Amino acid sequence: MDVSYQPLFNTLVSKKILPKQLIEDGVISEATMLKILKGECLVPEVLEKICRYLECTLDETATKK
């Protein structure tokens, strides 16, 4: 199943956070960012961690294609 992370990138833009900041702050690894860029599924725990960091909901990070 492919996933669209466009909502995540929209959230990052609205909060003025660069994607690399997620890696630098230890929220996700570089490998996870590659999965996001490829539209691959992430485990729920990773999405929850991103949501906590960005103070947003799951709907603001990913949608099914």
C-alpha cells in the first residue's frame, strides 16, 4: 500500500520546519526519511513520534493513496 506524506510536508511548511530537522532532532532516522520520500508505510509508533514532535494529528502527517 502506498502512502502520501504530502500532509506531513504541508504541516512542516506551515510550522516552518525543514524535513532535515526531524532527523537532526532525533525524531526519525535518515532511513525513515527515505521511506517517507518513497511513500512507503511506517510503523504507527514512528507516526506517533512525528505527531508528538509537530504537535499535530495523524491526519496532518499521512493519507492512504
